[in-house]
Amino acid sequence: MSYVTHADLGGRKDLGPIHIETDEPLFHGRWEARALALTLAMGATGSWTIDQSRAAREQQPGYLGMSYYEIWIGGLERLMADRGLVSEADLSAGHAVDPAKPVARVLAAEAVPAVLARGGPTERPATSPARFAVGDRVTTATMPVPKGHTRLPRYAQGKTGTITHCHGVHVFADANATTAGEAPEWLYTVRFEGTELFGDEADPTTSVSVDAWDSYLSPA
């Protein structure tokens, strides 16, 4: 199923001020803690990938007006509904109405610390040599309207920088967010001068580093 995406807000203007909350609590209400727990528990079932979960959050129609955990719950509802794990009756009632569907794995409470500590490694074996090396100058791709999940910030698109690290081959998030699978690619860190990204008004002593997959890049 295809939805409008808010995958990349980087470089967007007119989104309003950022309000910094002094001594912000970890959760503003018990429901936020439950939202995190539900997202973690369902992610551990293996019903979708972490990139698919990110894409589902970005596809909320009211994204810009939703709070952080409202976005998480909306994404979780969409993922479960798309896979038949929750029904419209369940969502309307706010609790289980129809019989539960089986899942591949269940995350027990006592296993949570170990699961979080293990994380989800994304490195994969290389099947071809790296196209770039540290020190190479590269230019990023331009995709003004992302059609799905992407990890290339808009402010860094069509910009030229220098590769500072080569991280090996990793799951390509843009593909893994869809049914295209992992499609692993070489992953690099590219450093951009602040003036390259933001123009002459930028502090000339600043730089920004972005992790970028091979398909984002071309030789400068």
C-alpha cells in the first residue's frame, strides 16, 4: 500500500519554532511509555523491519500536527492493520475485539534488556569492491520529493563533500523500508562544509557529516 510520506523534513522552512522543554521528562504520560513498549514488543515479533516501521510513522496523514508518540502509535496501527494483525473493530474499540492472530516470536519482559543490548546489526558481506575511498570528493543525489523512506537529508542533496570513513556494506534503509528487501550497499560518512550546505550565511568554521549509501553518491 502506498501513502504520502514525511520521510525527509531536513531543510524545510516554515515548520514553526522548536520549543525546548527544560528538564523534559522521559514520558509525559503513562500512555507514552505503553506506546514505546508496544512498539518494541511488536517489532520483536519479526512482522516487519525497523525501516518499515520508520516508514509507517512517516506516512501519518496528520504527521506535522502529531506528538512524537502519537506518530509511533499511528505507525504501529498501520503496520498491524496492513498485516491483518489488528481489525477495524479492534482499533475502533481501543482494545482487542476479534481473536488474536499468531506471530512468529513473543518478547518476554525479562528478555528486553538483552534484546536492546544486542540491537539489530546491519552489516552484510561485501559482494563487490567499494566504489569510493576516504578522501574522495563526491556529490549527493537530488530527490526533491521523496517517494518513500530515505536517509539522505534534503539539505544535503545535490551537495559536494569529502568521504571521511568507509563503514563496509550495510542494509540499504531505503529499500528495506519496502518489499524490496535489504539490498545491501557500501556505506560512507561524507563531510560537508557548512557553507556548501547553507550558503555564505553559514559559519565558515562548521561542517556536517552525513552517513550516505553508495547509491546516493557520484564522483564530484
